[in-house]
Amino acid sequence: MRKILVILCLLITCQCIQAQYSDRNSMLRKELVSYHRNGLGYYEVLTNRMVPEVNDVVENYAFDKSTNCLYVLTKNGNVVIVLEKEFAKYIKKLKDIPHLSGTALTQAIDKRNRQLADKYYVLNQRRGQEIADSTAKAQQDSLDEVLHRQLAEIDRANQKELYRRSHTAHDVPLGSSTLYCTFCDNTFNGSDVSETIGIDNDSIYFFTQEDGDLGLDHKDVHRAQITDELREDSAFIYHWKAFQKELSLSDRNRRSALGNLTDSYASYINGLRELAPYGYIKDWDWDDENGFVTMSLSFVNTRKSKIRYIAFHFIITNDVGDVRCQGVFRGTGPVEEFETSSWEWNDSSYYTSGDSSKMKFTKVVLTYMDGSQKILTGGNIVVDDDD
């Protein structure tokens, strides 16, 4: 667990200083009006578009307390955000955000729409003049050459856009490349990577899906240096350039990686508790060499209560179920929550006959630090057989 906390700290190197709204603090985000540049460099208007996140806020200009809606102006859009209840309470107390509704709210929205329309009208006029100037210069040089170059640029832009639409940013083609993780000192193949978090200078950050206890798995985070082999891989380079913004280690990507890793481990821990509410046995082995019974095992405590003592009651049978030996091995803690303690019993006095073949736990008694006990029998005795 401590290793995970250290890695999380490495992922978070700075905090975003601009307001951001996402599903962590709002239920819905809709761009009433937004402007986006097309392939020719002109800004096109889009209306009533749902977005996953709102960034680059330049003005919080209205709050409608009856609907918990916050109205903001960003660098390129006019956005309404339906806030989560608790966050809405906080926004409601801010005195510099006007509380508007009805006609006053409509007028405020219209005013910002006009601001954006005026701003991008000027920018489009400027772009038109740039194109006109470029065309005039092209006529002086070589019109055919310039047209060919422009068509080639448009074709490359179209190919890139088609690639972006048919691929996922964080599903980076790594092929059979070898990646050495500086966090855990393990080596991975490209096929081991479940998701690429991002690329920063000469390093690539990625997730792998790791096997855990009781048949469960969880994400683990890694950092590796980008090898010369990868730098010469055309598929990797093209994908990197096509999704350069999405694969940068921005604040948004860091927060998303942190959330994914936290959710994965929370799901893993909850899964262990669901399968083994009081804990489970792992790394279990026994022997009856020379007739004397020896045993070793580990126990993982899945409860908050600290275990003081633990007793493992067992029977040994032959292939037809005849009991050849029974007894109990006792271990001393403490065993904290989600800590693993191990014991070995190599000099017991338990003796069993030569046809013994199976050992089974009949009862596990957990004694906690406050003196209370929990007796596990039957299906409550959980053994991790995947080791």
C-alpha cells in the first residue's frame, strides 16, 4: 500500500489554478454556444453541445439557485453547468456571482452570446484577410505549387482526423517493445500495457492489470524510458503526434490517472472484503514426512479490528475420508487491517499414518485485541488457492 501512495504522489506534481467543472462536481455541462476552428482556419459556431469537462473559465456570470445552474463564459464558449448539490451550496455563498433568473438571466446569456459572436466575427474577418494575402502572394510565386502544397496539407489534416476518430488516445500501439519500469524494477512487453496514461519528455507512464488475491485483479502504475526502438516505430510516433494533447501529462490527465488508480484499488479491496469478510489464508503448505505433521501459511486480515491470536484447527484424512489426525496450530499477531502475517510449524508433535493425503481446516478462531472472538467454519474459511 505504501508503494501505491508514493506512486500517486509522483503523478500529482501540481494543481490546476483555473476553475474546472467535471462529473466530480457537476451532473451536466452544456455549451449553449461555442466556437471551434475548422480546417481552413475559420471559427464555426456549435450550439447545445454536451461536454465532459469545462476549462478555461474567464467569467462566472450567473447562478440560478432554483435549478443549481451556474452560467460561465470560457475562452471560446457560453456554458451552463448543473452543479452537484454540495458544490452548489458553496457557489451560492459566493457574493461575486450574481443570482439571476427569468428575464434577467436570459438577458445575461444573450449578452455573452453577442460578446462571443463579435469576437469571432473579427477573428474570421482577420482570417479571411490572411487567406486573401496568402493567395495574392501565391499568385506572384507559383500558384500551382502553393495549391498543391495546400491540398497536401488538407489531405494530411484529413488523414489525421480520420485516424483520431477511429483510434483511442490512451490505447497506444507499443507492439512488442520492452519497457523497464523505474518504479518497480520490472520489465514489461507492450502487450502487457492495459492503458497508456501519458508521455512526458523521454518517459511513458502506463497501467498494467495485475493479478491479486482470491482471483481478483487491480491496476498498477509504471514509468519507463522511451527506448530508441519506440522512437523509430512509425506507428507509435504517428499515434503520439495525433493525440499529443491527450497524451501530455496535463493536470487533467494526472487527476484522471489518480482517479482510475484509486477506483481500481478501492474496487479490489472491496472485492476482497466481500469474498472474505474476516480474512483469508494464503501461501498454505503442509507435509507429513516421517509421520510428523508440519505446516506453513499466511493470513490476511480484512477487518479494521486488530487480530491478537489466531488458531487453525485441522483434520488429515486419507483418500477415502478416514480421519488420520486432527489438531490445531496457533499463531500470535498482531495482524493489522490488510496486513499479512506468516507462521511455520516445523516441530509439531502431531503424528499421522502413511496413507494420509489431504488436510482440511475445520475451524479458524480469531481473537482480537479487545478479547472478542470470531469463529470461522465452513464457507467462512477462505483459502486463496490461486497461489
